[in-house]
Amino acid sequence: MSTEKIWLSSPHMGSNEQKFVNEAFDTNWIAPLGPHVNGFEADIQSYNHVAHAAALTSGTAAIHLSLILNEVGAGDYVLVQSFTFSATINPIIYQGAVPIFIDSEEDTWNMCPEALEEAVQNCLAGKYGEGKLPKAIIPVHLYGMPAKMDAIMKVANTHGIPVIEDAAESLGSTYHDKHTGTFGKMGIYSFNGNKIITTSGGGALVSEDADLIQKARFLATQARDDAPHYQHSHVGYNYRLSNVLAGIGRGQMQVLDDRISARRANFERYKKYFAEVNTKGYSIELQQEPQGSFSNRWLSCIVINPEVNKGLTREAVRLAMEAKNIESRPLWKPMHLQPVFEKYPFVSTGVSERLFDVGLCLPSGSNLTDEDFERIFSCLDSIFS
């Protein structure tokens, strides 16, 4: 049996990415913009049923531009999910704004609407300093699982606060048949190397507002004014995706549905395996999919509470898998617990801290083979026996 590393989520190329990349070379479209960028944006728009998209260098860049376009600046409040990756928060700090962390709810592990409303009221009451309305709300669709967007949008619309959806992990996921990233004023996707599809590095900003996306493209290309010489009236950024990487993205979009099917099949294999494990006196939980939600199952995640699993911990499982050259990873450490962000306000439900303590992400790549699963399950068998 092979002992090569089994990765948590590695890139998975299809058959046409090379064709698009070769076309970029053959036509000498190696510059940051070109026909593949336009085509990739059109593919994103068509797939997600959204009017406008800007292809960018990363999901982080997309969040940063969305904050700029919503005039988030120094001292402004941004209500943001705590249970996420730091890239969701960093752009808030770039702008000198104040992140106010919102804890999760049990069903989806995403932003709790009740805690969100509490945070809005705290902002208005001056609990965090100056009494004022937050400038933005950033929910995250964690591990591909849609957040409770109906309840979140109700809070946002009641108070007139724009929503920026971090759908970096949830391309292809839907909530009541509507694609994640398309509920709020703006949405962002990531095409980093570990995502469900990749452009090596890349991201996108989407919106129904044509002016916002036009402004995003302008800012992302160094904010160069329409003049025959180089003239700038705004601070710009080098955030535009290259034509070569967009070519990879065009090929990846053609296999996106296949990648989602493969990842959902991975989850079903784990679900079947742990159902058998649980007949032996264990109680391993998997991230559930509430009614009305369709998750791309970017990562398959389990919860191992030692109190009901014979003292077995998440870390014991992770280390046992690591010893067999199989990558797994604890669930995200909440942002309110991170040393760099711990000084900022937090509205707690207790959910994210508990999940971090007992949760584990399992290998979930769409390119996992039967032999890979034999190794994974053999390792797990040695733990649960």
C-alpha cells in the first residue's frame, strides 16, 4: 500500500485547463487582462446566476475592495463571523475599522442571527465606544455549508446594513436554491489552491450592482484614470487576475459540478463509516446539512467529544493520521481567540470555542482514490478498535 501523503484538499485539474493556458501563450495574452479574464467572469456570472463579476488575485482582495466600495474606514464597525480563517478579518484591519466578532449557531456552525442582532443593538447603544450603526456584516459559509441567510438578511435589512458574503469555501453551494455569495450587496469567492476549484491563486467579487463591479475593476488595476498618460486620482491596487490563471479557471469551471459530486460522495463515505463506528459505543458527529441547504462539502468535518467517546480526543485522531502521512486539521480557531484579534469585541454563544476544541477536518479532495480511502479507514480502524 502506498505511503505517499494524502492531503486535506489538493488541486484537481481537469482536461481543458492546459488548453486554455496554451491559448494564452499562443496568442501572447500573458498580461494581467485578456479574453480568458472576460470569459472566466462570464462563467462565474452564468454559474451563480449573478449579474456581474470581477476576477481578482484572491478572495482577500475581493473582501478588501468590497469594504472600500462600502466606504468602510477608520473606526467603523464591521460585524463579522468569528469562526473563519483570518483572511476574512485582515481586510477590516487594513481599513482601520473595528471587527466585532459574532459567534456561531449549532445547525450550520455559521453566524448566529440572534447574536448578530445583539451586536447591532450593542453598537447602537455605544457598548463598544461610539454609538453608531455598523458599516457592514460579513457572514461566512463555512466548509461549504450555507449560513442562515434568510435570518441574517432580515437583521441586515431591518437596520439597513450592507452584507458582504464570504463564500470563499462555498462555490456551488445553495440556500433554498439560491447560490451562496448572491444574497448580499456583494459576495466573494476564492480560487486558492485548496479550494473546490482553483486558479492557483485567485478570487472573485460578485454583485447585482454594475457600478460597484466597474469600480472594483478600476481600483484593482491601480486606479488608472482614462488618460493617454499615467494619471491617478485614487489610490489603486494590483488586484486583477492574470489572463493565464483565468485560463486555468475557465477549465476548472467546466468540471465544477463533478468536483462537487466527488466531495459530496466523500462525505457519504465518511458518514457510512462513522455510522458503523458509532455502533461500537462511540458518538462521532458529522456537520449536518439543514433542510433547504445544499453544501458543496468542500471539507468533511467530524466532532469528537471525549466525554462521549471513551476519552478519545480530536488531537489523538489527528496525530494518529499524521503518523500515517494523512493530513487532517482542527476546525478553525475562532478569530476572537487569535492573539492578533483578541482585543476586539465578541458576542458569544459558546459554539465556536466548543467546535474548535473537538472538531476535525478530514481529507476531502475530489481526487481521493479508493486506495486513499483504504488507508484513511485503516488508520481510523486502528483508533476505534
